[in-house]
Amino acid sequence: MVSMKDIAAACGVSVATVSKAINDHNDIGTETKEKIRRTAKALGYYPNSSARALKTNRTYNLGVLYKEESGSGLTHGYFSGVLESFRNAAENAGYDITFLSNSKKRKDRMSYLEHTLYRGMDGVLIAVADYGDAEVVELLSSALPVVTVDYVYQGRISVLSDNIAGMEALLSYIYGQGHREIAYIYGEDSMVTTNRLSAYYRFYGKKNLAVREVFLQRGRYRDSYTAGRITGWLLEQPQPPTCILYADDFSAIGGMNVIRSRGLRIPQDISIAGYDGIAMASQLTPQLATYRQDTTGIGSLAAKQLISLIENPKATPICQHVMSGELVVGGSVAKIVL
């Protein structure tokens, strides 16, 4: 195994100089630093991560908790974008990421906090989790640096998509197209769902419109079957909605299939809109009206905030960061002449 002593001998410098070059210290010249690094690479030298951890008190390893219940895993359009951006930002800063195990079938399984301590993780991103789970609460209550996505927990930094503004943008557009009877098939109980429903009620209140509770139906995120079933039920009502808003674009596809199976046209006979702005939505015919969330911005900011907490905790404010997205008009919402 190549050591710093071998590199020092090849370059004609001291071991201390080699150490400074590899650790990017500023008290040696750029030319010397580059020569040492080239030599180290040519000799096949790789820094020992354990030794680095002892010296810096950091492992440069970030944990990611992603317990997603819909079964879509890392193919989830929204969260896959967030996590890819998080990974890129973390790696650019010199960090690796490790997913925390969420399998409770193994007898020797550790809790989330135990896993982070065992792996020596410097901090954790909670992307998706059951915040009522005792293990998640234990992790959030620990001294470990933690950043959450789309969930606010007291004393923790959170990065949030602006779901209130997103719903208001969609509803304003649909309303502007002449629709008043707008149904909403929302997802499971969560902070995201609560905020979107609140935005729905507030929007109707501002427009002095009565909310038809029958048009608010609970489904599941990324569940096209359930969305399709509820869509069929809404279409059978004596006074069906003129537009159906879905919790996400994937669910909207389930609704589209049921609508077309009944011989109805989109948007001529009924209008629809989704949420998330995944790539698939732009490939549909007609293109789906939706609200594109800034997954790149959310993931990148979450990584920067977590690394800031690790490297400079006293100068990192504990606050909520809200990221705006953008309305995608598409062609799935018809203009109604009042």
C-alpha cells in the first residue's frame, strides 16, 4: 500500500508537505500541491477514510432516510428529482451518501439513530418518513445534524416546496378558464396535504364560492388505481365537476384512463390537472396542466443546509426555506364561456 512517505520520497519533499497538499492547505504553493497530487495519483495513493475521520472528526458521509409508502421507491418523480439534486450537491462538496435501512424484518436491525451512529454519519436528510414513528422522533430529537424535506419539526431546518402557492396558482388558472365546480382528489394525511387543502378552502372563500364537500375526496399519492376509481365515482354524480384536480401527475393518468374508457374527451367533456410537473406529464396528449415543483432547488438547498450545519453549526440559522415552482398550463383544462 502506498503511503505519504512514498509520495514524499518521490517528490523530494517532507511527509508534512505531502499531507498539506492532499488536505488542500493554503500554506504551500499551487505548483508544489499539484505535483504532489499528480504523483499520489500515479502511485495509486488513496487517503484512508478512517484516518481522515480521526483527524477531522468527520466521515464525510451523509445519511438519507427515505421511507416511501406508495411502492414507487426511487422512481417517484418528485422525490427522485430531489434526491438526485441532493446527491450531486453533496458529492460536489466532498460527501458520500448512505441510505438508512427501513427494513424491520431483520432481527439484528438497528434503529435509524443507531444506524447513523454505527456508520459515523455526519448528518441526515429526512426526505420521506412517518413522523409519528418513534424511531424517526428519536432521530429528530438527537444531537445529530438533520434537515427535513416538506415537513417542519421544531428545532430543525426544513426545505419546503410552496404547496400553498402551487395550489393557488393551479386554482387561479382553472378558475380563470371559467371553472367553478372543481373537484380535488388529495393524498394521505401529511403536512403537504393539509397545506394544499387549506389553500383550496381559502381560494373558494376569497371567491365567495361555496365548497361542495363531495368534490373533496381522499385518495393516495401516486396511486392511479384509486384516483381512477374516485374519478369514475365523481363522474356519476348528479352534478359532476367540470374539472378534477389530482394530488400528483401519476394519479392524474389513472383519472385520464377512466375518463376515456367512458367515451369522454379531455378537455372538451371534462378538464383535469395534476401536480408535481414530472417529465411524463409533458408527454401526455393533451399535455397535462400541472404545477412543476423545483426538485433541483430543493435537493441542492437541503444538501447545502445540512453541510452548513455540520461544518459551521453556530453560524447556521435554524429556519424553514420555502421553494417556489411554476405553473405549467398544458392543454387539459378547457375554456368555459360563462
